[in-house]
Amino acid sequence: RERAQFARLSGSSIAGIDAAGWITDFLNAAYYRRSARSREVDDLRLASAIVTTHWHCVEPRRLRATDVLAFHRAFGRARLGGRAGSPRGILTRTDLLEGAADLFGDWFGEAYLDDERRGWGIVFASAHQKRGYRPERRLKLARLDELTPPAAAGAEQTWQTYPPVAVASAERVLDALTRTETWPDYASEIGRFTPLRAAPLEGQTFEIEVAAGTAAGRPVFQRGYVSVTRLVTAEDPVALEAYFDELEDGMARFGRDQPRVLPAGAQPLLGLDLTTHRGHFLGRAMNRLLLYTDEGRAYLRAAGTWDPMAWHLDQVFRRAGRDAQHAFWGEGGIERESMLHQLALRVAR
């Protein structure tokens, strides 16, 4: 059953199996086939927004093979011709914006830059249309299964922390995290979170789309689902202190060569648990996002725990998942790969 669920969660919930090829090809042309030096992560977010906005235009059905015809009409000439200095088969940002104008209308480029007309990875023609959107429409396509928090004894679990990422403002990070429709704005080249409920942060469910093989320009996409099962903030200092005490104790007892979750003397501001649903590529797992201040600066970091993986998940994780998981949560400090770094860049504007 676990292997069948994992296989079912390849690609995106908004795309049928027969659409996976042309969507991957489009994202490759817009981003992954570029050299590392010429990659701009917002071009990938723009390309993803074009795909998701097109789905919004045809929902409630999934994207299918025949949808490639509209994309070929809008982007085919640019891909075949190529701009001066741009390799054949590559779409520049200008190509993406001009093609999107053909696909949706001249309003798209300006709306993409407008926070009031962009949300859930979709670009809307007006703020009124955005207010009328219901993210549960995508949730229906997800076929969400039950929650699967870690269940093994603490000593049998993997306990992992990731390096803290400095952020310009704790208040802006709190605002960004609580406006869940903006989470796709912080997507990196190896992962994105899309909220699936018209709900605040606590109780929200996210579809996570991750990509392995991005360095080679041949991404393979997999998705999973997590829900926010616990949220503590400075509004309840007793609960906040208990949350971090519990996490510090577990990391100290069960983490192998792991540092403290918070530096001594740091002030916690937020902790939230992202618990997996059945079929997730980590198996039974929980990741946490942690916000704190230390010596006058604000930091965001992740910490995760997961049960021993089933054989098929462990093999995938060892071959492609481990490095991507670490990079996504900030290991190595490669900004284009890390969602936390993308969030830090966004709130610094």
C-alpha cells in the first residue's frame, strides 16, 4: 500500500499523468535547462504560476495532454526561434511574460507583480477574483490521506536540525508565514509549498512539490502533504517555552551530534509542526519551523524528526532525497535551493 501511494504522488495534483511530460518540458525550458549562473528563481516561480493559472482557468479538471496546444501557441515560437544570446529551446523571462500575455491577456505581467492579485501560486485578473478563490478546489484533487506523525520510540527516530537563516525582521516573517496564500512566493528551485485550505496557519494543509536532479537539468517531481498540527507563539509564553523545552530535550537525548535548537539565551518567537500525511516521501515524519532572536538578530530554522523509513522510501532518500532535503531547509546556504533563504530575501525587500 505504501509503495502504491508513493507512486500515486508523483508530479502535481493539478496535472494528469498525460500532462506530466509537457509541464516538465515547459519548466525545463523556463529554468532547469539554464546554466546555474543564469538561473533566477523567480523565473521558475513565474513559470509555475503560468501553469497553475492555466489550471485555474480550466478547473475543476486536471491539466491534460491536450493543454499543451495552448502552451505551444503561446510559447512555441519563442522556444524554436530563441532570442539573441539565448540558446535555442530556452525561454527567457521576457518570453514567459509575452507568452503569458498571449495565453491569458495583457493584464498578466502587471498582476504577477501585485500582491493583491497573486496567491496560492495563481495570478488573478483582479483582487476581486482573488478574494473569490477557494483553495479547497485543489484539495479535492489531492485525495488527502490520514496524518502520519512519528510513532517509533525517540531513540529509533532520526532527529535533525538545519542551520539557522538570518532574517531582516521577525515581524515580517510572522506576517509572511501567517498569510499562507503567499507561501508559493518563497518557492526554491527544489521545492514549493501550496496551501489547500481557506484557513489560518494552524490547521492549514500544504501540498509540497519537490524536485530531484535539478543540478543536472533533469528534474524529477514528487509531491507530499503536510498539515500544521501545532502552532505556538509569543502570545502564549507558557506554551511557547514548553514547546521549545520539549524539543531541546528530545534533540539532546536522541539527536546524533546535533547542536542546540536555540542558542543559549535566545528568545523564541514561534514554533510550528508540519506533520506528514500518508504517502509522504519521508514516511512518518514531522518538520518544525522555528523563529527566534539572538543578540539582537532574528533567525528562522527548521528541525525534523522521522521514523525509520520503509525500504523503498529509504532507497529514494539515500539516492536523491537527503541532499535536497538538507538544501531546501538551508544547509549549504545556496539561496536558489532553500525556501528559508527565499523567504529571508522576500522579507528583506
